[in-house]
Amino acid sequence: MNNDEIQAEIERFNTADNDASFSPESIAAVLGVSLSWLQKKRCVGGGIPFSKVHYRKIMYKKSDVLAYIESQRIQSTSQMAV
């Protein structure tokens, strides 16, 4: 995705209802992470809850993404896992 497409995805995410679903590509753009990071988290756990609509179609709900972001909040660097 180019920068304009990324900004468009972020805007679409921000204005969507909490029940809206997004593709891994959209969520990677919103969070600034790679698709491989999302895939790894789907395999090993510890990531954002997702739905497997079809054997090749993964979707993330906006409310789950926001809950994941909130769960990652910390007060200081001493709370960060190493």
C-alpha cells in the first residue's frame, strides 16, 4: 500500500462502527505492523482475536482491535516484557 492508501484505510477504520470487520491488510496499515506479524500472532497467540470466514479469509472486528490496543497500554518502560 502506498501512503495515500494507508491514510484512507486509517480514516475508514476510524469512522467505522465498532462491529465493522477489516482485512489483515487494513489492520496492518492501521497499526503500522506487517502482515507477517499478524499472521504470527494468529498462529502462536497473543494477538488480536479474529474470525476465519473461509479457509483463506481472515477478518478482524474493530472493537477487538481497539480492545487489543487498550490491553497493550503501560505506565512505564519497567512494565514492558523483555
